[in-house]
Amino acid sequence: MYARRLIVLAIAQGAAAESKYAYATLISGSLDYLPGVETLLCSITRAQKKAEKMHNAWAVAVGEPDFVAMVAGDLDVQAIRKRIEGMPYGGAVVVKPVADVAGPTFEGSERFRHTYAKLHVFNLTAYERVVFVDADAVVLRDVGALFLLDRAKWCAAAPDHGNRIRDDPVAKFNTGVLSVAPSAERFATLLARLKRFELTTGHAAAGSDQGFLQQYFRENEGFLSLPHAYNVLKRREKKLGKSFRIQDVFVLHLVGGKPWEPGDPGAGEYPLSHGAWHAIRRECGLPDDGY
């Protein structure tokens, strides 16, 4: 239902990559998110197979996108390649080093410093469309529709609905899932605008790629607001209780404590969300603890 409302087929421009479409994620700062990347990759494969069995039109149209893991910072790229490049996946798995991108953060929220490297997704010009998913998220239902959006809408994201519903989804969106039409020119424009980005009061994430892109698209055209189901923060499970319908979720975003942390401290508070993450790993034959 959500996908049918979204689709406007893009004009194919060709690509030198394995596919004209790609999923992307970011590993930055440390290797702590590697278990998340593995599980994300497994979840995409799982969702695609289910969609193909159901003869999903969007899955058929998109085929098997590449998977690009962007790596920022002084990290062991070879260790990352060894960990994920051999995993079962229909498309090509690419580990791509990228430069860190400098941007302002709030004092005490320096963990967001490396998130500005996510802007490199706008420069993956080998692809016509890229769907970026944070490494602490999993795809529960096929999101092939996000590759087929109108190219005039060169950035699309879902509202940042966590503990409360945002009144203005365009001004307050979450960058954990992005559908992007890459362009070297737009990437250069974003980097130039970032140099003039100043922090204002607000949530810590305002001092991150998310706060920057929110501000940019308040002033510029090209943004499309996606249905909430394409980026559901796990906090909705706690907020809604028994009314939380995980079966309606396309992408589940495990913000906060991670299910791969020792002892999984969030499992009791978010049994459906964390349970879904562990179930995907078991189905893919990966260690349940993430390591």
C-alpha cells in the first residue's frame, strides 16, 4: 500500500556499476557496528527473497542492487572486507573507503561527529538511485519501491517519529533511511553549505548529518517525505505497547542500545524489535551475539 503511493518511475541513465541501484550503509569511528552491517545485509537478502516469491512488481523492476559499505575514519578496511564481502548476497558487495566530513556537534554529543560522512551517499554517482540504511537498522519488508522515486525528489526520508509524532515531517525527518539520487554537483553544494552550518538549540542529533539535512531542505527543494513505515524507530514498540504492529514495518531502526551489545540490555524493554534482529542473524547462520 505504501509503495503504490510512492512510485514514479525514474528515467534510466545507465551505470558503470553491477547494478544501477545500490543499498548503502556507513561504518565510521569504530568497528562496533560491524555486527549491524552483517545483519542489515542478511535482512535485505531475506526481504528480497520473500518479495520475489510473491512476484512483487517493485522487486522485479529493481532486480538485485549492489550493497555499498562506506568506511570513514582510520579503520581496518581489509578486516571489514573479510567480514562481509563473502556473505551470501545477490548483488555485488562493495567496501568503499570515504573521507571523514567535518561538521559541528553539541558538547557531549561527539558520537555524532562521524555521521557527516553519510553525506558521501550523495556522491555515489555510479548509481541512478541509492537507498541508504543505517547499520543499526534491519529491512523487514522489501523496499524496492524506494529505488523508483521521481529523480526530481533527490532526497527522501521518513518522519522522525520516536516517542512522539512529529507535526512537521519535512522539517523533522530521520536520516537512518534515505533514498537518494546521487549527483557530484549536489554533493559539492552540500559540502559548501555545510561550511556555513551553525548549531541551534535542540536535540543532540541536530548536531549531525540529520540536523544539517533538515536545515538544508527547509531552505531548498528536492525533498520527499516517506511514509513512517520506511523508518520505524524501535521506541514506537515501547510507546504503543500491544498496539505495535511489527508486521507493518518496512525498516526497523534500533536506535539507542544495540542488540549486539553484551547481554543485550534492551531485549527486555524492546522484545519484538531486538527479537527480530536476533531472528534474522539465526536465519542467516550468524552468531546470535553478533560476534
